[in-house]
Amino acid sequence: MKKAYVKSYGCQMNAYDAGRMADVLAAEGYSATDTVEEADVVVLNTCHIREKAAEKVYSELGRLRVLKGERAESGHDTRIVVAGCVAQAEGREILSRAPAVDVVVGPQSYHRLPDLLRQSRETRVVDTEFPAEDKFDHLPARRNRGVTGFLTVQEGCDKFCAFCVVPYTRGAEVSRSVAAVVDEARRLVEGGVREITLIGQNVNAYHGDGPDGALATLGHLMDALSAVPGLLRLRYTTSHPNDFADDLIAAHATNPLVMPYLHLPVQSGSDRILHAMNRRHTGDAYRRLIERIRNARPDIALSSDFIVGFPGETDADFAETMRLVSDIGFSAAFSFKYSPRAGTPAAEREDAVPEAVKTERLAALQDLLDRQRHAYNAASVGTLTEILVEKTGRHPGQVAGKTPHLQAVQFDAPASTIGTVVPVRITRAGSNSLFGEALEGAAAAA
Ligand code: 5AD
Ligand code: SF4
């Protein structure tokens, strides 16, 4: 049997796409492998969001070139595919920079992968079109992958933040219909999935065709999904503050499947920098929005993305970011040094922040965010919570799962609890996960 190795970099959208590519290849007779040395097809699903992410791809392609040569010596053909946002952004250039690559395919053309692989036997191929047909209509049905699953409901972004390549690599915002999403959700749940994370580059701008002919919001979509029997939890990511409609806030109070966790990137706390980033909101607008969300769901856990060292960022601007983090209090966060991306407006600016300053600011910010995360987890000790069990744990007899607030928890329970929600008391906070005890009888009953 032929084997396919699919490696994904970057965001959850890419992880979802990688799964769908594995499905496409499975329909062509390729079984999945984690061992690149035995793969007949290697797919790198790339990320272009920051410079480091893109450079990683080229070093990986250098290693793959050697591997391809070694396999050829023992009579094995290896097709190398570059997919994802580097493929979309650099297209044909990848063929000249990486001689081992056979196929370059953009995110809208994954359903064409079998054709592209066939064509690549004649000549190296590039497909970075935005095809007229909808790839979702041409992808094979999804196979079950565990207790939690991603489901793409929206792609693309119309926001054009000054630092970001996404509007260029992923194109304009497009939403799938409520019916298509509910249908895919049903299949996932039939396959054992209990928690679905709805994903989109700007997911709360979702506006898909609804059952009544009108456009549905993300709040409506989650209402429709809560009727899917067997589905226990819903999450969504990534959102933009300016698309946070009242009905989405309300969903956190009224829809019991919507988990009390929100990833809402703010990027900076300085109004001057936010303006330069074309974010179109201020630090205070973000604070007010969070206050409204907390009024609807007081226990909501908050996460965010931050960029330090955007061109022109002064010490005073950075202090505003630190002040915003202190004011809000995050349970988790991602923070990055600004890196210029070709083709974005910010890349044209000449007032770059020195690397050493970026390093210093990132360390200070991450230190504060780490302290907040630890404090958040420490405050959970002693509380009673519900864990959706995802898998067996690190030690025999243990299982692992997540709280509604997306904290990882390990506790003793039989593997038969996988896929169920178990009431657990948190007993201890480790550095990366919490530990707990199932309430008496709860785990045994599962
Ligand atoms: N430099 C650094 N970080 C970036 N991000 C996006 N573009 C850049 C860039 N050019 C970050 C933002 C975004 C996250 C996915 O990646 O914080 O929310
Ligand atoms: Fe990029 Fe901004 Fe769109 Fe997020 S909202 S994908 S950061 S342009």
C-alpha cells in the first residue's frame, strides 16, 4: 500500500486542511504514516504568517531533497507537495528555490490533489488558483479523528491589518452555508466527536446562507448546531473585536454548548499602534467589549494574540500593551515579535524597532502573560469542574481532557470514559496541566 506523510504548520485552519488532504489521499489508496522515510507522498502544509514559519519550510525541503535522493537510489519514487499559505504566496518561486518539489498547491485547490500528483509525473505543477467550484463539494467525506474536531465554517479575511498576509494568501471572506456545516457536524458526531471548534480566519464575521434564505450569524449557526444529537461542546476561533455582534455575546449566556472560553486577538494596547496596524479599534473599545462579554458570562476565560515591536512602537506604546494585559487578565495567550511580510503595508515602513528591543519587550510581555496563566490555573485548584475526556493520560490508569475553560487536566479513570464528560475536582496545578480526582462513582459509571 502507498503511504502519505502530511505535516502541518501554523494555525488550526491548516490542521483542518491537513486532515482533509489526508482524506483525499486516503480515497486514492494512500494510508497515513508518521514516518517520513517510508512515505511515497510528502505534503508540507505551510504557514506564511511570520518569517520564521516560512523559513522552516525551506529548511525542511532541504532535508526532504536528501531523503528523496536516498529513496530513489533504492528504487522508490517520492512526490513532494508544498501546500498552504507559502504555496499560495510564493507559487512558482518554490519550484526554483526547492528543486525536490513536485507539486505546489494553494488552500483552495486541495480537492485537485490527486490530479496534480498524476500531472506531476510529466512535469512539476503549480495550482494557486481560486477555482470557481467549491472545494468542500469535492472533498471526500471526513473520517473520524477522536473526541474533538475542527470544522471550517469561514475562510479568508477582509480586515487587512497592516502586518498580515492572510487577506492576500487566503483571499476575501467566504462562509459555508448553515446546512453544509450542520451536515459535516453530524458526520463528525456520528464518528465519535463530542466537541467541535468552528474555525475561520475571521470566524465571527461568519455570514452563511441560513435555512430560511436569510444570512445567518455565528450565533445562529451555533444555535443550529446545538440541535445535533450527541454534540456536547462548541468553541470557535479566531475572532476580531469589531465583528463581535450582540447575538454572539448572548450565545455565551444562553447556548449551553458554547464553552466559556474566547480567543480574541488585540495585538497591542496602544491606540497609536492599533491605528497604524489598521485594527480600527482602540484599547478602551477592547476593554468595553470584554466587559460586555464578562457581563454575559462572568467566568469566561480569555486568550489573545500580541505583536511587539511593530514599526514605530515606543516604550510608552509598549507600556500601554502591558497595562491592557494587567487590566484584562488572560488565561492563555500567544505573543510574537513583529516580522515584516512582503506585500503588506507595514513592510514598507522604515521605522523598524531594533531586534534587541523586540526581544526585551517580548520577554517582559511573556513573563506577565505566564504569571497570569499560572495564577488562573492556581485559582482552579479546589474547584469542581467538568472534563471532556479526550484520550488516555501520561501514566497508566490516567485519562486526559479539558475543562470548559480549555485547561488540560489529567486524572485517574478508566479509558471507557473517553468521549464522556466527567465531574472532576481539581487538586493540583502543574506547569502545563492540571491534576484532579473524578467525583466518587462518576468515572466508574461512564
Ligand atoms: N509579525 C508578527 N506576528 C504576526 N501575526 C500576524 N502577522 C504577523 C507579523 N507580520 C500574528 C498576529 C495574529 C497571529 C495569528 O499571528 O498576532 O493574530
Ligand atoms: Fe490578519 Fe487582521 Fe485578518 Fe487576523 S483580522 S487574519 S490579523 S488581517
